[in-house]
Amino acid sequence: MTARAIAEGPGLAAASLTPSARRGRFADHTLIGMGLFVFAEIMLFSGFIAGFIISQRSAVPGSWPPIDQPRLPVASTGVNTAALLVSGLLLFLAHRAYRAERATVAARAMGLSILFGAAFVLLQGREWVRLLAQGLTLTSSPIGSYFYLIVGAHALHAVIALVYLGCAWFWLRAGRLMPQTFGAAQLFWYFVVLLWPFIYLKVYL
Amino acid sequence: MSAARRIAAGFAASLLGLLAPALASACAACGGGTDRMRTAFLISTGFLSLLPLALIFGGLIWLRRRAGARMAGEFIDRDDVAATRARTRVVEPHSAPPLEGGEQPARG
């Protein structure tokens, strides 16, 4: 024979749960996982940039950058940087619209964010092709090695983050986007967006 | 190597460094190169050491904020025994089917 406990309260299911189960999770696993990944990538890029700074300061004065190497395109990359920052802002606006349950506005803002992010990646790729044609390669000089390593790693992260955002956009349009998925995609893209100004300031300027 | 031997070896190395400072300056980062390079090494070392601590600390603060509201009622049910008992009452099933052979069902 079994004893059955009847709970009197706001809800049968809720009252029959233990306090910890009733409390639920206070941090989604998707967000925590993405946070740990972003943490690792921040340390990765910190190591890259620290190595770049030490190599730069170790060089004989006047020899960095080498005189036979093309100069990095500061102005055009500044425009690309602005496009990337606008992309981050649009994603933030999409998040606010999503929380306000305005799916159409959120999808539109997210789509524009993806377009600006893709424009950044494509324009940076165009600059790469120009630099390669001018003689700046991975093995031409230390500045070339660091440039393609750091900027290339950032571009790889940007492409993967754009793919993730694209998937989130499709799910949003279909009405199936979970808040934790959107949160993780945002976290990844904000990392890509906010990392780039540091790279621009140290590597390009 | 035992702990005592390790301590003795460390003490001997420190004493040697004090008596022959040129040996202690053999590090290329600390004793060689220009002031700019040494400064870059020091700043990079400090930055790379403090950054993960700051990230971990920030993450813990974020988790604490998210958990704060939900954890507030963590022990209310456990402490408020009387209220919990008043909300919960045990009901014995009255319609238990009889067992074959006329056996009485076990009570527990």
C-alpha cells in the first residue's frame, strides 16, 4: 500500500517538488557553456596580443614595421570597424525587441546585424587579398605572421559566430528561437565585436 | 626530494643570487634588452595574470546576481515546518483492490 500526499497550495505539481526543483536553474547550461568558451578565447587572444606587443617593443627602433613591407590599411579598416560596431548595436536592439515579444522587429534588426557583420568579414577579406598582392604574407616578416594569426583567428571566430546568428535568425523567423540560444549567440557575437577594437588599436595603429 | 631538502635548495639558490647578482640577471626578459622590452614583459605578465582572475570574479558575480532572487526562499520550506505540514496532508487510499486469497495488504 502506498501513501499519497495531497498538497494544498498554488499548484499540485509545484508543491510536490523539492525546494531545489521548484527553484529551477538560475543559469542556463547553454549560456554557461558559451561563457566558458568565450573566457578561453579571451585568454587566447590576450596571449596573441601580448606576444605581438613584446615583439614590437623588442624590435630595433625604426625597424618596426619593416620598411620593405606594405603598411596596414588604417582608414579602410576603420570603416570596417564602424560596420562591425553597428552590427553589435543592431543585435542589441534585436534583443530588446525579442524581450518585448516583437518578433518581426527583432528578426529585421538581427538580419541587418548579420548583413553588417558579413560586410565586415568580406571587406576584411578584400584587404587581405590586397596585402598579399603587395607582399605581406605569413612568412614575410614578424608583423606579417602576427597580422595573419591575430586577424585570421578573429575572422574565423566572426564567420562561425555569423553562422550561429544566421541559424538563430531562421529559428526566430520560424518562432522556435529559445531565449538561451539567442543569449548564447549574442554572447559570441558581442565577444567578436568588442574584441576587434583592441586588435585594431594594437595591430593597425 | 623531501620538503626540507627543497627548502634548503631554494635557500641556497637565493643566497647564490644575492652573492652573485650577475647570475640572477641571466633572464633575457628581466636582465637583457631595452627598457621598452622589459616594460612590455612586465605589463604583459601582469595583464595575463590578472585578466583570468577578473573574468572568473566577474562570472561569479553574474551567477550570484542571477541566483540571488531565486535562492532567497531556499530554506523557507525547510524552516517553516508547521506551514509545510499544514499544506501537505497524507491521504490513505480507500479503494485498494483486495489481494487474491483474502490476504490483507501490507500497511506501511
